Amino acid sequence: MAAGHSHGSQGRAQATGSAAAQHKTRLKWAFFLTASFMVVEVVGGLVTGSLALIADAAHMLTDAGGLALALIAINFGERPATPQKTFGYVRMEVLSALANAVVLLGVTAFVLYEAYDRFLNPPEVLGGPMLAVAVAGLVVNLVSMKLLSAGSSESLNVKGAYFEVMSDMLGSLGVLIAAVVILLTGWTLADPLIGAGIGLFIIPRTWMLLREAIHILMEGTPPHVDLTLLEKTLLGIPGVTAVHDLHVWTITSGVDSMSCHLVVADMARSRETLEAAQAAMRDTFGLSHSTIQIDDEALRAQEGASRF
């Protein structure tokens, strides 16, 4: 038997960090802006009596926590591997994204409950100060979104932070609309209505993030990899007669791994077969971290016969 191991992506991950680590400075700026304005929204919500502002402040609180978790995860991910943790701490970013999603769903449930209570007992809401805070919040969130937009397509962790900031941007927009309605018409129910709308809008996107994080932790196949096509590609390599124990999974954002056994008729060509398989994984599927073992067809047949 022969085995081959290609670790281009893992080598890059150790040299440059995960995809999230490349956007560390932008995450720091987004955290500073979010945490600072969160205080403004909390004060504004209490002074004006606006649920929409309080809802947006609550989401900003989860944003600040999520961004802090993202930065902590990056710092852990940059630690070297150990004999006890052979992949290091790069999975911390996935755990961080999972925590963000769970917390955000919890806060959304609270906002919906509060909106229901305010529909029954509408409080007085100060539209003018509410409008001023909403405009400032919209600007802050747009700046944070701009900082995180590039990394959101490369890292699950940054994507989680981007979704939370995006939800806050929409929240600020909703608060702005509610404030204008209250100022023009005096209809204070616009405030809990917008607050509930913010919560309902966030749920599907947060659920998607939660599912993606769980999929990685369950070592599911990466969405961009067609496992059936991958197996056919391996079987199409000259000399390969069977493929078994095929696995493809994600370690962390931007670092996918693959392992399998290839059964060949001629072990004399095992090196050639191994190189062809690794090239196919790298060039066709973007899997440069692959572990492939070559098995002798005659030996496997002999082992199978000895069982009976």
C-alpha cells in the first residue's frame, strides 16, 4: 500500500492564519464603532421610550459581543498546533459563529415579546430624539458593513459579524421610518410594529448561519464540493478500480480537507496515480489538503477471500 498527503491549504493556514485573521483590523474598527454607538442607543431608547431603538441597541449588544468573540477566536486560531490539538484552535471561529447565532435568536425572541406587550399597552414615544439617534445609527452601521463586506465572503466568522451589522443597519432604517411616522402622524404603534419587523427579518438569516456552523461541526461535506462528481473524477483516473472511505469536510473557513482510499490494479503505477488524484483534487475541487491511500486490488481481493 502507498499513501500520499498534500497540505497546501493547511500550510497556508498556519502561515497566514484563517480567512478571518486577514480581516482582523477591520473587525477591530467595527467592534469599536458598534460598542460605542450601542451606549448611545441604550440611552436614546430609555430617554425616548422607543422599543425600536431598544431593539436596535440589543442587536448592537449582540454585534459587539459577536465581534469580540470573532477577535478572540482569531487570536486562538493563530496559536500553533499541539500534540493534543493537532489542528490548533482554528475551529474556535466556528464555535464563535454558533454562539452568535444562538444569542441573536434569543434577543430576537425578547424583542418580539416586548413588541406584543406594547401593542396592548402603547407607551409615549419621543419622535424627534428617536429620529436623531436613528440617523446616527444608520451611518455607523453602514460604515461597519463597508469594513466587513470583503471578509464576509471568505470567513464564516466574519460573515456572522457582517449579518449582525447588516441587521442593525436595517434596524436603524426601521427606527428612522418609525420616528418619521410618529412625528408626522402621532401614531406610536409604529414603534413596536417596526421593532417586531426587525426581529422577524433577522430570524431566517440567523437560522442559515446557525445551520452552516452546525454543518461544519458535524463535518458535513462543504457546499461547493459535489461528492458524487468527486468520486467519478477519482474513478476516471487510469488504473483506479474502486474508491472507498471517501470523506470531505471543513476544518474552518477557507480550510477544507479530503481523505480516501484508492484501489488500483497495478501498484507499480501507484505514484503516478497518487499524483494524478492530488492534482485533480487541487485543480478541480480546490482541495489542496488531501490524504490519499493507495490500496492493492489483488491484496484486497485476497483479504476478502480469507474472511470466508
